[in-house]
Amino acid sequence: MTKPSKRIRAKTVNDPTSNRNLCYCVACFVLVLLLAGCAKTEQNRMIFYGGDIVTMSNTPSMVVEAVFVENGRIVSLGSKEEIFKHKTDATQIIDLQGNTLLPGFVGVHTHPDLAAYLYGYVDLSGFTYKTQDEVWARLRQAVKETKKGQWIFCRGFDPMLVSGLTAPDIKYLDSIAPDNPVFILAQSMHSAWANSLAFKKMGITGKTPDPAPGNYYEKDSRGELTGLIVETKAIMTVAADAIKVFNIKDNVSKVSDDYLGNGITSITTMGLANSKAFILYEHLSTHHPKFKHNVLDMIGMLPDRKPTVRHFVYLMHTTPSLFPAKVENGDDFFKVCGVKLWYDGSPYTGSMYMKEPYLNSALVTKGLKIPVNHSGKPVIDKQEFYDAVKKYHELGWQVSVHSQGDQSTEEVLGVFEQIQSESSVKNLRHRIEHGMLLPPELLGKMKRLNITPSFHINHLYYYGSALKNDILGAQRTAKMLPVKSTGKNGMYFSLHADAPMYPEEPLSLLQTAVTRKTREGEIIGLQEAIPVMDGLKALTLYAAWQLNMDKKIGSIEPGKYADLIILDKNPLKVAPDSLRDIRVMKTFVNGTEVWTRQKAEEEHKGSK
Ligand SMILES: [Zn+2]
């Protein structure tokens, strides 16, 4: 920057009526912002060596002893001798010390926005509490600690993981919390419960119409609210006040660090519909921060930018205004990929849409309050679904559809088939999400339509036994989550945890896909087990393919971004039952160290 001439400075200082002072300040301010935006692009050179390097490359492997990285990109791989030829005084040498280097995991379906909201919720989950007495004691304690009239938001309510726990009714919740509005979200996030004050606060009565098909506030035979709230749109109406109560700005950084600490270098938000969250995440991840967002950051309305996860987004069709003008949007750090639609719901609320009904077990009819001989139905009007798929397909966006049940997936594929036969737009990478009862006989059709699944594999780990014994029966569970069949059919597939539904732990997903074992050690559908390498690819390269990012991330290959993780053990060399115990030691995004176990543990100790 050249110095302003003395003449101009003298004039502006001496002339208080001039608006040049202001112009000068604004110019400096803009320059500071521009420099802040450029600060991250400084040169860096790194060499990784000294441990196993699992490249995940699809091309036949050569010996890889070391990796050379420059300015956030992988430049070359090879023997230690070859790679160390790149070494200069400025090169950072990273000795793996016997640990293993892999590409970062690609989180292909998660909900950081929900996770950030839920950070402040009271935890009632089966990951923390074992008995129903413990769960209700925790709620009573929360009531004691909360001022009268203030909201109490709870999460993780789970009659399946907590033995003996049954869904509460409105009277029971009123008896525990007569003076506070209470909202309790199920672990599945597809149902919730609220007390009378909560409904009153949100203006919902027995006469309030259901917000969408399959989304409702349950009423008894007299038309009175029972306290049960079913499916996303109904839940969002009641939980709307949580957005005002919790400051998600403070929680988003914690949530991002949790992803990095699990080795996840890219995340994908499924079904974002909130413009504030959109701006916040765009500002955090993009490489090209917008001027107005930098201003909001400087006045404390957005969190400070620091290197973090890449972030891909699928928006809801109900918020078309959030879509960028063009499919080519954003950058490799923050981008909208397409639209997310729901065709059915959750296996645990009765909203999974199936050919055969749920079992009429005590868990189904009493615990989960699912009607006898119920087989679910679509959670969206069929015409609305067709119109939305057609609109976004024609515009060239990826379409990702939540579909758990066999009947659901059959109908969804029918819609895609019809639309693709009517359209000249081809080869978009559309997706089916979760696929619990994805019928293997439909995989051929999926392949023809270029639709690939992302499997919600830890349903098997956490709820496999309940699904087998109480919800679906042995026959259906033996065929559920057909991961191996998908690969055999020559298709890509990915695995996801759907956090905050299940903890966002890729190595836990890997162990379940490889062993097909439940938390209790029962094996379900062993013929669908996959080798460790296939599971690792599902968590990296194949996931990147589903995001149209396979040329840029997902493996350690020259030209790709240096999104790398160091694990304390090589997943290809440990017993399958201990994959879940492998620890992430360090995480790098774009060649920048963004998380280390040592630092995180020190901070954790410090905060105690
Ligand atoms: Zn989800």
C-alpha cells in the first residue's frame, strides 16, 4: 500500500466538514478485510513419512512411504528417498511415528445445525442413562434448576436403549413440570413429547391442523392433545422457541471441532432450511468470505473464521429462496449440492413405509405407540414430491431422498424413473438416504438411474436386536442395509451416522459394516458384511463421489487437497472388533493442522 500524500492528509485532517475522513476509514476497513481474507493462502510445504500410508486410491498402488504437500495440495507420493528430494529448510516434516495416514473422512449426511441447537439440551439419552428412573430423575433435576416459566428442552429420549422406559403422556409431564414448558425430543428425532405449557406457549391446541401429511400433534378420542408430536414439521413448530433460547453461534465451533476430532474433514448438512444457519456455516467454511459476512463477524454477529471442515449442503424444497442462482456455486470449501426430500420417516415412530406391517410386539404397540398392523405411509403428498423432484432435476441439482422402507424406496425409484424418462437431463448423482429396507432386487434399477445409497448403518449396531426381535422380525432384518449387494452391483455407496441421531464416529460405522454386529454382539445379515477397505472407501472416496468431489478429495493422490488424518492404528491391520477403538491423533484440512488429540485433551483437562 502506498502512503497517502501529505497534501491529502493535511487537507482531510484540517477540514472537519469533509467526508474524506470517512471515505479513508472505509477504504482502510475494506483493505483490512481483504487482507484478512488473503491471510490463509500463505505458502506451506509438508512431508509426511514414518508410518503406514493408506491412499484409498482406485488406481493400482505403488509403494508409498511418504507424501509431499504444498499449499494445501498433495503434490507427490512415493518412496521416502524420492519425496525427501522436495525438502527445503522451510518444509515441515511430519513423522508419523508408526501411526497411519489416511485421507480425511467425508461425512456425507449429518446435521451440524441440529447438533448445535441440541448442545444446550438436557441429555436424557440411552448413551448416558440405563434405566427409566435415571431418565425421569434427570428431568426432575432440570426442573429444579430452571426458573419458573422458562423452557426446558431435552434430547435423546429412547425407549429402546433404556430398559423399561415408555413414552410419557401430557399429564405425566405436567406432573413433573407444572410451571415450565417442557419439550423432549426422541433420539430418532422423528418424534417428541411436550407438556401443556409448551403447547400453550406455541399456540397449539387440539384444534390446530396437522402441518403436513404424517406430521401431527396426537389427539385422544375426545380431541385433546396427548403430548406426542410426530415428524419433522410438527416437531419444528414446537421447538421453534429453542432457536431463541440457545445461541447456536457459540455452539457451532464446538460441533465443528467434534467432527474434526473424529477425523471428519468434510461434512454434509442434509435438509438445511434456516437462513441464519446457512450464513453462519457459509462464513465459517468458505474460502471466499463475503464482505457483508466479514462485517457481521467484526461486530460479533458471526463467529471468527478459522480453518475448519469443508461443508456441503442439501437444502429443503420448502425454502427455494436459499438456493444459489446457479448449480455451479460456492467453492471447494462451501457449496450447495442439491435438495433434500423426505418420502418416509423413522422405523421407530411407525413412519417407515413398508410392504409388510410392523410386528405387533409390546415394544411396537406399547413402547413406541405404533398402531396394530401398521405399515407406515409417505410423509409427503405424492404430487408435491413428484413436482419437487422434477423441478430440481430439471435445474440440474442433485436430489437426495430420505427413504427407509421397501415400499417407500420402490415408489421413490418409480418417480425418478418417470421423471428421467421425460427429461433430457441425465447423469445427476441422485441419492437414497438411509435405505434400511432397500430391496436388493431394486439395485439394478437404481444403477440404471444413477442413484446411489448412503446407508444408516448404525441402526444395526444400536437397535439391531430390537429391530430383529420386536420391530421387523428375523427375515426382514437379515436382509436390511444391503451394503455388500450394492457394491457387488457395481455401485458406489456411503455410510453415515446422521448425527445427532448417532454419535458421528466413522470408525464405529466401519466396524458395524464389517462385522454386522449389534451392541450386544449379535450378528445380523452377515452376507451383507464388507471388507475393511470397502468400508474405508465408503467413508472417503465413494462419499466424495456422491458429492461430486471425487476429483478433489477422498483419497491421497497428486492434485487432491491435503485433507488428511493420522490414526493410532492401521484399520487394515487390526481385529475387526476393535476398529471402533482406533483413535484419531491429528486432522488436517487443506494442509492445515486443524485438530490434535494432545491439544484437545489438554484443553479438556484445563476446563475441568
Ligand atoms: Zn438425517
